[in-house]
Amino acid sequence: MGRLEGFKQRGRNRQSRKRNPIIVIGCEGANKTEEIYFKNFNTRRCIIKFSTGNSTDPVGIVKDLIKFIDNEIGREDGDKYYVILDTDVNQNKQSQIDKAKKIALDNGVEFITSTPTFEYWYMLHFEYTTKTYHSSDEVQNDIKDKIKGYTKNMNTYPILKDKTDNAIKNAKKVEKHHLDLGQALDNENCNPYTAAYKVVEELIKRNN
């Protein structure tokens, strides 16, 4: 067998070999806060990939993720796909969010939002609060009271790790609070809110 034929055969063998299930996460290209946090869960048992693309709008982020899954990763049994978005406030993003959610769900992607920002998830490690936030900066200011020297590029996981169960409990309590009020989730008026706990629970389960 020649070198070229041997290379092609090895390539076919690699392609036909079933890989381990993975988690694929898509988030805003310019925002590394989520990526820095979720990388801490990446292990041999729980393989996490982050989609490529530099989109900053909800629809673009979802389309980047779907393209990455279908062109770079492929779909296998046991895989899970998440898009993680901030709804922000006063940004007139709701129509984009609604459209992005439909595209995501139609393509087997779980839709995870935080209002106004993912960093509200960090706050829930320390306390339960339904305080309305009028900007992402307000959330960050509150976090700085809890985490000394906090910046958006900081790996907060070592500080938050032991409080994860508390954050999950608080996030579910916040969600129930909004549902009891008849408030639609994944909406900037559902403030504050985060569904990040759903991703974290899956990652913890895979690592156990």
C-alpha cells in the first residue's frame, strides 16, 4: 500500500471511530466571561467545546454555533448544545432574542439567557436577590462587593466553586418567582434572571 493510500485509510478509520459525547457552547464572540467560567468544568469525562465566530447579535451567535456543530464537530448521541446569551436591558433586543430562540430550538440547541448579564449568576452564589438591575454595570458593581478585585476577565470559579449548590438553589428560586408572577422567561423584562444553572447541572452530572 502506497503512502497516500495508507494515509487515506487511516483517515477513514479515524472518521469512523465513535468519539466521546461532548458539550458545545456558543456565546458572544467579544465576551469571554462565560468561556473563562465554563472552561473550569472541562475534563476527560466532560469535554467542552466553544463555537467559533465573532457575532455579537443573538441570531448571529446561534447561527455561528449551528455552523460550528455541523461543519466542525458533527452530531453524536449524548452531545448537548447550548447557546448562552445576555438579554441586556434597554437594548431593543427582544425581537432578535425571540428569533434566535426559535432557530436554536429548531436545531436542537438549548437556549440559555441571563438578564441583564451572565454575571448575575455569580451574584447568586452569595445571596438570593430579585433586585431589578438597570444595567450590566450595576451587576458588576454588586459583584465587586463580593469578590475583591473583580474584573470581567477574572477566573472566578475557584472562589465560587464551593458555593455552586447555593447558586443553583437560588437560581431555581428566582425562576419560580418570575413564573409565579406570570413573567415570560428569556425576556429582558424578566429581571433579574439566569438559566445558567441548567448548564452547570449538566456539567456537574457528567463530571460525577
